[in-house]
Amino acid sequence: MDKTGKKEPRMILALDLETTDEALDFLRRWGKRIKYVKIGPGLFAQGGTDFITRLREDGRKIFLDLKLHDIPNTVAEAVKFLSSKGIWAITLHTSGGRPMMESAVRARKDKSTLLFGVTVLTSLDSTSWDEVHPGCSINDALAKRAKIAVESGMDGIVCSPRELAMFNRDPYFGLLKIVPGIRPADYEMFDDQRRTSTPSFAAEGGADFVVVGRPVTRAEDPGRIIDTILRDLRR
Ligand code: C5P
């Protein structure tokens, strides 16, 4: 907890491994200090809700990051089913719009399953953003999408560490923030992420959770990187 009484962010490990067996093996070896795990479309397609149940039996909290984006009825059906499976949090893409988010909030079976709205992918820089959204800045889109998420009754948003500061004021108070694009200071690999920053920057910016994948799963010594990230989040 810092001087203002705010808790340090929790770490979510993105299990972006090739197979569910590989993911379970990774957690057996390195997952002692990991409570929250992110399941994406790859592992969910392979293991479905059985895989989720298996992880829950090990005491993990599941962040199911499918970034649902479809017409309201289709997304509502998915949320109705998924929110009955003991999942900690599910993502929708805010670009699906207000009616989609509102109907997802209404369809949720179990209110303890949180709904998070992805704002703008952390892999997009301003050039690739402009190609698909000409005439609108990333920051304008972020501000508007997050506001609609609040008004629709969503529990939180997913945003990059660089943009956290804009969500520490009205009307975003109380909105939980999950932050991917986290790269330890000495991380040297160049990959697809563009709007990145360090764990301590995200913690100072007010992240509630940080998502980290490859810096841990592709490390020579994942245990050491997990320790370093957890220490940086506490600072
Ligand atoms: O390996 P890396 O640390 O880049 O993993 C980040 C994870 O966060 C990935 O699983 C990715 O799907 C997810 N994510 C993201 N940007 C978003 C939302 C989710 O990188 N806006």
C-alpha cells in the first residue's frame, strides 16, 4: 500500500503458450506466486471451460481476454454463458459501442464476474491507428470509449501504461484499470507491442492490475523476472 492508501497493482500472467499442457506445466514450475492468469483465444479454443475449471481448481483467478466485439445480442449470449463459469473477469472491445456494453452488463449471470472494456490495443501506434481511424486521435478515442464504458456500467477498462494518467480523474473514478504493454526496464526484445512502459511506471500511474506475458514466459529464468516485476510494482 502506498502513502495515499492505494494498493500496489496485482500481476496477471498472460498464458500465451502454444498448448494447454504447456501452460499447466509452466504454472507448475513458475506459478507459485501467480494468482491471476490471462487466457486468450488460443488456449480457450483448445481447452474451453474445462481448462478454466482446471485452473480454478488450482486456486487461480481467470482473466478471459476474448475482446468480444459483435452485435449486442451475440455478445450478451456469450457473456451470459461465460459469467456462469466462475470466471474472474471477461473483456469486451469498447469499439463495439454503448448498446453492446449495456446488453453485456444486463446479460451477466453472476455479478462477481467483472466486465472490462478494451480501449485501444497497446500494439497500435499512431500510424497504424490513423489507417483505421482517420481524423481521430488515440487519446480522443480513449477518453470517449472509457466514458461510454463507465456509463454502460462496466467495471473497468484495459489501457496502456502511457495513458493511465488521463483516467485518474472524473468521470473515471472507481473504474478499475488493467494495463498490458508492460516491459521491465532491461527488456531488450523488440515485439508487436508499441505503447509500452515499465511495471513501476504503471504502478505510479494508478494501474490496478498489470498484464505481463512474453517478458516472463520467454525468459531464460522466469522466476527471476517474476520477482523483479513484483518488486517493481511494490516500489
Ligand atoms: O506478451 P505480452 O506481455 O505483450 O502480453 C500482453 C497480453 O495482454 C497479451 O496476451 C495481449 O493479448 C493482452 N492485451 C494487450 N493489449 C490490450 C489488451 C490485451 O496486449 N489492449
